[in-house]
Amino acid sequence: MDNNLEERIEQLEKENELLRNWQQSTNQLISKMIDALNEQIKKQDYYEEKSLMLQYDMAVCKGRISSLPYDLTDPELKLAVCRPKVLSTNDTIECLVSEHKSMARFGDGEFGIISGVQRWRFQDANRSLGKRLREVLESGNGDFLVAINPDFYRNNIGRSDEDVMGIMAYMTDEVRKQHAELIDEDRIYADALCFRNAKTMEDFQNIKRLWDGRKCLFIEGENTGLGVGNDLFSNCKEIHRLICPSENAYDRYDEIFEKAKEFDKDALVLIALGPTATVLSFDLFREGFQAVDVGMLDMQYEAVTRNVNITDVQIEEKYCPTDIIYGDRTISPIDDADYLKQIWKRI
């Protein structure tokens, strides 16, 4: 055998031995770290463990952010950046109050159903509903506001980790591409957060102008109870309620729509019925109603009056934000005399 070849083989064997030793020591170190972490978790309660994992997730997130300059300057990177035009919260509310426009709201749940994905437990990813949602999203009548969440398309500079973690978890590359295909950057959208952005009583006084002195029809799910137990709608002239299923309301859509059409067209229709509200507000608008998808407006009011986050609101007889995710709570029937008198029809 050639002497040079023998020397090369001997050198490679030594390098291989060094690599084996390095791998062994590295594996031992990782094993010790995992053991230490498991031991630490055993000593902590649920919330401390959750906090530990959150800190890890945030560290990973910050690491990815620090690599952005390198990612964005990669010549092979091709981005479909979606930058829609969205009215401010105040301008959106003013359009509803002063110009009597109708509105449908599109959030992650609605976009998910359009793409055939179920985001929340109260409505299945129904193909027919997805088709109707896309129709509403692409509608072009100036008196009908299509509202989207502007936070999905903004930069996160200066915002807290808590504010952006949920959005970043949802807005994956695949979801961004879906939105880019559905959003028309040449049109102006309304702000889907116009009610969620209400943080003070002054904000709500501005919103309450919408139904001030007006006859109203609330189309809501069982146990939604818009305004029950609070004074959010105390300035309505009249309140009438069409009670619908709390979950998978779209399965009964034709019945809901036909009943709603029987009501007075001069009434303001406020709808809290998940993704079904998005389609219903559009169809009622075409029938001559002013119809507004209000989403979780009532829960936001409860949160502000209680000085808590909306996800911390717990009311025994109302469908609350945590029920959307977990849904393992028994909700008591609403036993309020005024509420029961206001029920006009029940599906």
C-alpha cells in the first residue's frame, strides 16, 4: 500500500475518533440539560411551566427576528407582500353611524373557512359557507363595508411580544399567501377591530351612537345575550331578538335569513353569530336593512367595565371567549325577564 495513502487513512481515523468523542460529550451535555429541565419542571406548578415554555418560544422568536436582515437580502427570496388599505377605527365607526352603512367582518376564522380550515369550534369548515364568505369578501358595493384585521398586515416594530405572538403564530407563510390571493390592494377595507379597539367608556359612548334611539333586531346565538346584565344597549328605542343555534348556525342559514327578512326594514340589525354573521349581514343589506356584524362587542364591553382582558371574562350564562377555544363549560340558560320579553323568534 502506498505510504501516503496509509498516512491519510491514519489521519482520518484520528479525526473520526475526535468526532466520536465530541459527539459523545455533546450528547452527555444535552442529556444533562434535559434532565435538569425536567427536574425543574417537576418542581414548578402548571403556570410556571407554561411561563418557562413561553420564555423559550420568545427566545426562538427573537432569534428569528435577528436573522431577518439576512433572510430579506437573500437574492433567492421572493415575497408576496400584502399591504391592504384599511380605514381607521374612528372612520369605520363614523361610516356606520353617520352614513348608515352595513358591515361584515373577516378575521382568522372567516379566512380559514374560505381556505377549508376550521379555526374555531363554533363553526365547521363548511364548503358552502366558504364559498359564500369569499363572495362577501369580493363584493364591491360602497354602502357595504368589508372589514379586515389590519394587524395581520402591519409591522410589529415597537409592539410587545404579548401583542404579536398570536398573530405571528397564525400568519404563517402559507396563510400570508392565502391572504395575498384574496385581498384586493386597490380597494379600501373597514377596520374589523373597530369594536375590539374600544378601551374606555368614551370609546363606547362613540359606538353607542349607532343604535341611539333606534329600533333594533339582535340576531344572536343561544347564550350570547347581547347587553344582558350591562347597559351597553340602554339607549336603544326597542330591542327584539332572533335567537339562533350557538354552534354551526350556518346549517340553519335559510331559516335564519327568511325569519330575519320578516322584520321591519327601518330597524338596525346587529348580528353576533360567528362566521354566519358575515354572510347574513351582506344578504340582509341586499334586502334593504342596515346590518352590522358586531362580533364580540358585548364581551369587550364586559371586559372594559370589569377592567380585565377579554379572555378573562367569565359569565355563567353567556358564551365567553374561552368557550370558543375550549368549549368544555356548561353554560346556564339566560334567566333575565327583559331578555325573555325581547325574544321575537327562535330558530
